[in-house]
Amino acid sequence: MKKILDIFRQLPLSLKKLVLVFAFLQFIYYFNFFWLIQNIYILDHGVSFTQLQIILAIWSASVIIFEIPSGILADKWGRKPIISVGKFAFLTAIAIFAFFPSFLGFAIMAVALGIHEAFISGAQEALLYDNLKDHQKEKFFGRIIAFAITCREIGLGLGALVAGVVTQTNVQWNLLGSTIIAFLGFITSLLLVESKSQSKSGEVLFLKHLKSSVKKARENHNLVRLIIFSATVITSYVIISEYFVVALERLGMSYVAIGILAAVEALFFAFGSYLSQKLSQSIRAIIYPLLSILIAIFMLMVSQGTAMFVIAGYLVLRTIKAMAEIISTEDWQKHVESEERATTISINSFLRNISYIIFGFLFGRMADRSGLFRAFCLTALLSASYLIFPRIPKRKIEQKST
């Protein structure tokens, strides 16, 4: 906290305001009550696990479809308008969720959520970076992003606590509060300021650079490792995290208790963030296979379906996921200067979403046939599958170089 305060003192007034708006946008998005009841509400309206995964697959497919157009539009119109359109799409999604609770309504909601995710993805960070660069303060970008992530986790924790109490009183109050908070997020986005010298994302050249980027990824062992890690380990956690609240609700817990546990999750994320910075070099050398094994083990723990195992398993998984997210993001930063960076990350995002759609659908089918908790064995298998891949591309590179 002291470091971010020292940085804040060095910023001109216009940047101070922008940083506060940027951080508040992160906070208010995750503070939304919607996240606590999202999947329970959908399942309670006659939707099966398979249909739920189809809805979530539509969400992921929408992210893929709108990712490149959003980048092109950001280059043409500016980052602020694109972010505001994304926030309006989120507001629309919440309204549809609240007032049209059916499979079709939820599917339309998923498209709106996909538009939101695609439109804000990278645009918020790029807007912040360009504004810092206008004042020669871009060296503070990493610290400010870390501050924003902290605000995000605070929003997630506080939102879960308040949402638990509100939902226990009346689900309709949750829906009304979610809509109001989404509207506040849209209004906040209008307070952002476009930079004077906006950098181009280069998304319009996506197809031109796609071939060279695929070749670059194939020939770079570190990139291959990160892409496969994202499509297996990270994706397996994303699938199981969709069912944290559902699992606790199936075990008979109240919304208040679920809200408290969801808030505690944020503390475990913070602990994982701390641990990621304290790892020795010897551990970092084997960190990806180690994280793969640990996540698979604790997913199997959750699959036992008892309150103690589910709670303990999810909390530890949250810690491990924080480590995985931060360590893999740090590795991605090594490729910041590459001109194909945005395209390579798009390849990563595409493969991760495809993996999520396929395994998510299989998860839904298994949950309908064998029960929710047994389906967690599939996510454990997906996480452990990372162990098959890491050395294969490395051998190809070594043979090519000899």
C-alpha cells in the first residue's frame, strides 16, 4: 500500500483521477450481486447442467467472435467509447437476466456478456498505459495494475458478503441491486479519459500476422507451454469455479453462509498472490507441472461431495489459481515487445475458449448423468492432461537447431 501511495503522489491530477476511475471500474464490476446467484438462478428456471454449459459456451463463443472487431473499432473510435459500449452491454445482460428468465433469455444474456468481455479486454489496460505514457509515467503501469487487481478482489469479497444477505432476504432484491450496480459501472466508464497519443492495437492486421504468429508460437517453447497451460489447467479451474455457489447450495448452505465463504475466497487469492512472489527459482523451474498436479488433486477432493471437502478444496484451489494466474501473466510479459504479441495472445484466448466450450459441454453431460460432484473428476483430468504436453514442442525445437 505504501508503494502505491508513493506512486500516486508522483502523478499529475488528471492521472490521479484516471487511476481512481480505472480502479473503481474494477471494483464495481466484481461487486455486482449477479455473480453470487448467476448459475443457481439459471438452474432454478428449468435449465439442465448441459443447457447451462451451452449458455456458457455461447458466452465464450461470443468473446471469440467479437474480440477482433472490438480491437479494430477501438483503433477507429478510441478506447473509451469501446469500453462504454462494453459496459452498456453488461447492463443489458443483467436486465435480460432479471426480466427474461428462460433458456432463450439466458442465451441472449450470454451474447451480451461476451460482447462486454471482448470490448473491455485489453482496452482498459491500453487506455491506462497510453495515458501514463502521455506523462512519461508508464513505468508505474505494473504497480497500478496490481492496485486495480487488489480493488477487484476487495469488490469481489464485499460484493459476495452483501449479496449473501440481500439474496437471503429476497432474490428480487439481488436482481434489482445487480441492475443498479451495472448502471453505475456504465456511468463510471463515461468518466474515463482518452489518451492524447493512442497506440494502435494492430487487430486490423490480425489475419496478415496470424500465420507468422502461429509459427512463432510453435517455435517458442515458453509460448507453447503457456498456451497449453491456459487451455488445460486454467480452463479446468474456470469450469469448476462456475459451480462453487451451486455446490454449496446443493449442500444446503444459506446464501449468507455462501456469501461469507465467497468473500473468504478473496483472502485466499491474496495469499496465493503473496506466495507467487516468494517462490524459489528451483520451484519455479517445475511450477507448471506442479500446479497442474495440485489443482487436479484438490478438484478430486471437491468431487467427494461433502461440505468439508468442498469448502477446503475450493479455498485451496483459489490460492493455487492465484499463483497460476500471476506466474503465467509474468511469463507473458516477456513477450510485450514482440509485434505479434496481441495476435499470439489472441491465439491463446481462442484455444482456451475452444477448450472451455468442449470440456464444459462434456462436464454438463456428465453432471446430468452422474451428478454434479462426480463431474469434477473430468476437470481434474483436464488439469492433469497438461503433464502430457510440455516436452513435445521442446524436442522439435532442439532437433531443428541441431
